[in-house]
Amino acid sequence: MDRYQSFARSGLGRFVVGKLGLPDPHPLRRHSPGKPPLDGPVLVGGGGRLADAVRAAVKSAGLDLAPEPGGTGRGAADGERYGALVFDASGIDSVERLRELYEFFQPVIRSLGPCGRVVVFGTPPEQAGSQIAQRALEGFTRSVGKELKRGGTAQLVQVAPGAEAAIESTVRFLLSGRSAYVSGQVVRIGPADVEPPADWDRPLAGKVALVTGASRGIGAAIAEVLGRDGAAVVCLDVPAQGDELSAVANRVGGTALQLDITAPDAPARIVEHLVRRHGGVDVVVHNAGITRDRTLGRMDADRWDAVVAVNLASPERVNEALLAADAVRPNGRIVGVSSIAGVAGNVGQTNYATTKAGVIGMVDSLSRRVEGRATVNAVAPGFIETRMTAAVPLVIREAGRRMNSLSQGGLPVDVAEAIAWFAHPASAGVTGNVVRVCGQSLLGA
Amino acid sequence: MDRYQSFARSGLGRFVVGKLGLPDPHPLRRHSPGKPPLDGPVLVGGGGRLADAVRAAVKSAGLDLAPEPGGTGRGAADGERYGALVFDASGIDSVERLRELYEFFQPVIRSLGPCGRVVVFGTPPEQAGSQIAQRALEGFTRSVGKELKRGGTAQLVQVAPGAEAAIESTVRFLLSGRSAYVSGQVVRIGPADVEPPADWDRPLAGKVALVTGASRGIGAAIAEVLGRDGAAVVCLDVPAQGDELSAVANRVGGTALQLDITAPDAPARIVEHLVRRHGGVDVVVHNAGITRDRTLGRMDADRWDAVVAVNLASPERVNEALLAADAVRPNGRIVGVSSIAGVAGNVGQTNYATTKAGVIGMVDSLSRRVEGRATVNAVAPGFIETRMTAAVPLVIREAGRRMNSLSQGGLPVDVAEAIAWFAHPASAGVTGNVVRVCGQSLLGA
């Protein structure tokens, strides 16, 4: 908990926050081994082609299915709090049938417990019987995300026809503390051959992951979470970060690779290291990124060039080298790190926002190019508590922290968990997505 | 000017605003007959396939082309203020070449005058040599929009290969006061046969336009602007608004059509009226909309049903009836009205946001279905000063007004001008767009 949050949870704080209508950040329930994924059972409604697969995934994840509400149709059993409300809207094929959404959620929404989940499953609009109705679902879930209190989140998952069997890793991610800081998102799942992992607790066992910028902050968290999930992690960073990098590599049982990704020979050296030492790579996470902020009129060319080189040109060159060498193994994963600044633009960040919007273009283009061989996705972090954001002036920092539906900043682990979901071998149908990890930040395009 | 804005422009106000870092809304330069479209010449840079067409459109619009900056490469001539900075980035085919964007804008951005325009022309990323670089342009323009002061705006226009001759109506819209409250947008133009109008001041002469919800607010402004542009406007609203509707119809030299668009026979009556009285319709504007706000748990079914019926089911039914009767004449225009709530969701508006997101789905699906016969686009207004927003409590109203790059609310005419641009006979290549009229609101998805 940050300082404001500690204050807001104190006796005096609750009083002040309530009287003044200040943000009331609820402590988020995050993943912890041995703890159930959610507090409370999952109510599943709707009668489309996905409801059965959703119920099966819920049970497989160790969650309880709640019985349908009783004859009164008014909410949960006495005092019961749902852990999640899930609705299969894939069968909604007209504007009029959107009412089914209302009929399911309206009576039960107030029975959703703290850090509860709302997930609506639909069909990609352009493949649906009513493109209008399916596109409308997005306005619904985004509004619900903004209405939920106490750490609740809401998402829309668009599952292509034929992809019904490819949803389990996504159900497990969204119906757990792993998605604590993800809200208001639209996720697409396409058809894919999905093998469930031998062990859902170590889904990356036997896999090799490369993480750039791994010595600290979000990068270190990514290395840790992928290591926890069983991957052999190659932690990459510049030589100047060598000590911190070694510490992270040791902690996650991985190896350290010191190099500057902007060096001309960097892509070749990375390929060589991965192929020679590991026989290839399964998961590539382009996390390394820098900022060099100035408004455009005051930005010298070095600031422009440095940010473009690290954040965009290098990932592109590394991808091309890996693909040319056929170093990404089958069912591979390429993950970019965009930013809400890349989605929305930001003052003083014409250079940074250009590169982070470019990462979205990389997802769009590369996901099509390598379809069937690898998935390509990106996270777009919002306000994440790191040493970088701790250096932001107080007032701006507080504004950034509170301007989202969860009224708090996220943690590096929240970004890492989203990447682990992309990296999951059962996420073969999850490709071409840019998922914001921003607590449903108000900021957007 | 609203009251805050008047205060902020006063002597004391300037001092207070400056000291406290408060929003400093600059009076927006809007379209006025006889006034030049912009203050100052237009500097055009970049060497792609669009620069010549842009220069021709600039001259045709009665604007001056600025000479290229002198040998020093550092900004405008002494004291000169550009009216607009336009860059043809369609030739940027690599991440490295993004530097051309920086090289053009950096030296001159501070020479952009009040209410100046930044427009970057590019290629739809999926049709580009470098999808990454073209997608990156969006992060750049959105950041520039946020950095500009004093009423400046920034947009990205993605012109498909083959659509070079279809850009003039868009150049004229963006490089004028007609787009005063449009910023941070991405517009797409596809190939189309475009005939310039006989008279650019009355481009809709001989055309018939239907405007629903025309009796007041944004709808009345739409009727007025389409009437000003020469259209015979059929003003539609519910019988209870009859007097106000007649007044609008008289003012714009159009006719009034009283009916409830949710009535079962409404689509047939509309078709009958348009075909019998006018021989068909050229421009259909689905402006009628209502709100019935409540958080979901407290929303009765009537609120859900009423909002869906007016905002989404009726436009869909009217479109289907018009198309079935072949009542939309060639080079037709269908325009929806979405909302930033439809893009981003909003507290208390699960019903409204569902419908306004559905309007985006309507644009997506219908624009493909009627391609070549009609264009389909939508505006998504942000905070617009109307009787509706005047009823919002002060603090929320002020927040809504200021949370955008222009630090002020828009006027109904701003929405109407965007619709007139869609309606323009030379906008045949502008289809499938959802353009926000929101001053680049911070709120987004």
C-alpha cells in the first residue's frame, strides 16, 4: 500500500475520504501460491457457444460455480458474495437481445465481493451475426469497470468462432489476482491448437525466455514471474547494470547477458547466445525502454534518436534476427511493452509516445506474419510504482496514481503477470492484443 | 466564452491562472464566412506521394503556402507565425526515417500561431511499407496535440494508396476553424471518385438531409450548418418538441417532421416522407439520443429499454428501411452520433455507453456493406456546451470542461461542422471513421 492508501484505510482516513469524496483505493488481491484465485464462487450466465467452456475452465481453475440465483431472481443467496460474474454474450445477435446482458448483471452486480471480477465473453464483431450488438458490449463492460468499487475489474473477451477450446489460460488469468490491475480491457482469442500444460503452476517448465531491461523495475519483475512459472530466463541489460542484473539472474535461477541492444552487433550476439546456449528461445519480452522527456520545441536530436533506438528500432532488429535465424521455437511468444503514452500521447514525450505507438504497430504486423508459429502481443502499462515513477513530482505522481478506476498505481508484478499470461503455452490463441495494465486509467485516445 | 474563460482572459485572471498553473483556455477561432480559414501561411513538408495534393488543396482553400525555412533551418522568418504545419509522412517506410518527422517539426513548432494546425499525412499502417513506422505517427501527433497551447490542434490523416485525389475536403476541414474542437484524431481516407463541388461555400446545394433530434442543442446546430451549406433539411423530432422543431426548420429553410422514431411505423413513415416529398435522401444524421443515468444495480428496465430504443435500435431500423427502399441516393451519407462515453465507458451510463459503442459497430459494419454507394461515419462528442451539460453539477461540469487539451467545452456548432465535413460531396473517400469532437479529451479507452 502506498502512503495515501494506508491513510485512506485508517480510521481517520476513512472519515476524511468519505466526507470529501476522495479516491478510496481498495487493497488489491494479488496472486499468492496456495491461496484460492478468488474470494467466492463464480456465477456464469448466458447461453452462447462459450458457456460450457467457461464453466469447465472455472472448475479446472479450482473455483466454485455458484448456483443460478433463486426464483426471485434478485441477487445472491443471503449474504453471499460472488467472486466473479461471467456472462456468455456470444449468442447475442441483435440489438434487442442486449437486454439479456442487463437482465443477468443488474440483479447481481451489488452482490459482487471485493476484488470481484466481471467478464463478458463475446464474438469479434466483424465475425458476429450483429456487429452492432457485439461492438456495443465494449461500452457496457467499460462502464461497469468504472462503476465497480473495492478493487473490482471488468473485461470483454472476444472469442472467434472455433476458438472455444482456447480460452482456459485467459479465464484463469482474468478470474484471479494475476489480473489485479487489468480493467476495462478488450481481449481477442483466435482459433489455436491448445495443449493444457502438464502443471498449471509451472506452465513454462522447459521453456527459455529472454527479457530485455531485466535488471530492475518492471523488467526484474517479469524475469521473476517467468522464472516462477518454470522458464529458464535469460536476463539482458546494459553492462552498466551488470551487478543488479546478476542479482536478478541469480534470484530467478536464470542467466545474465550483458549487452547494449542498440549496438550494431547486438541482434547477432543475442541470436548466437540463445541458439548456442539454449537451442533457441520460446518467449521474447522486449521490455528495455528509456525516456528522454522534453517538449518538442526543446528536444535535441540526441533525445529523439536515443529513445527511438532503444524502444523501437532495437526490438524490430532483434525480432528480424531471431526470425531470420529461425531461433524462435514452435508455439513461440513475442511480447512488446507499449504504454498508455503510446495509446494516448503525452506532453513532453513525442519521442517516447512515437516509439510506444510503434510497438502497437509491431504487434499488428508481426502477429499476422508469424501466425501459427508464434503469438505477438503487448502490454501497455499505466502508472506503475517503480523507481522511475517515484522520481515524478508529488502532485503529478498523485494525479497519475489516482486517475484510474482502482484509484491506485499498479505494481511491476501486475505487468509481469499479464506477460506471463501471454507467455503461457495454452495462450496460443491470444495474439495481436495490446492489453493495458493501468487499472482502467482515465487516460486514453 | 464560458465564465471561467472570461475570467482567465481578464487582467487579474491571467495573473491567477499563471501563478496557480490553472487551465488557460484560448478562445477558439471558428469558421466565419469571409474570414480567412487560418491566421498565417501553411508550411508543408515531407516528400511522400501526398505533398503535391496537399499543396494544391491548401491553395484551392485560399490559404498561402509558406516558403521553406531559410538556410539556417531554424524556424520561421522573423516574427512570422504559421497558420499550420503539415507534413507528408506517407513516404516514411522505416523506423529510422521517423527522424524526418522530428527534423521537420522541431525547429518550427514554436512558430505555430494561435489556433494553429498540425496535420500529419500518412498511410494506413496495414498498407504501408513499414506498419510499425506508420502506426508510430499516431503517438507523435497525439503528443503534439497535448503540447500545443493557445487553441492549437493536431491530427493524423491516413490516406490509402490511390486516394491522393480524395483529400481536399478533409484538408479544408482540418485547416480551418471548422475543426476548432477536433484534436488528437486519426482520420482515414480511402480511394473514391471525387468531384469538387460547383461552389465550395454551398457544397450541399441540391441535396436533401435528414436530421433526427433536430429541435435543440447539437441537433439544431447540425440542421443549421447543413442548411448553411445548401441542403434542404428535414428536421425530425418528437411531437412534444413541435414548436421548437418548427422554429429550427423555419430558421434553416427546411421542413419539420414530427414523429417518435421508436414507434413501430416510424421507419416506414420516414421513408415515405423522404421519397414522396424529396425523391430520396442524400444525408442521414442519426442525432436523436437520450440519457437515463443510474448505476447498473439501481437501473430499472425502463431506463435500459428507452435508451437502447432511441439511441441504437431506431437508427438501425431506419437505416435498414432506407436501404431496403433504395431511398439513399448515390454518393449518400449516413452519420451516427457516438460519444466519448461510448469509447471509454462512464459511471451511471451502462445503458448509454452500450448504445454509443454500438454506434461504432454500426459504422464498422455498415460502411463496408454500402461501400461505393454511401459513406458511413460517426462523430463522438466530448464535453459540448448545451442545456444538457448546463444541468450537470458545477464541479463535475468544470472537470469535464477542462479535462482536454483545449481546456474548454466545445460548442454544438463544432459537432455540426464535423458532420458537414462527412456530408460534403467531396468526402466520398471518408468512410468508416469515428471522429471525436472533444478537444482531445483526456478520457479514453
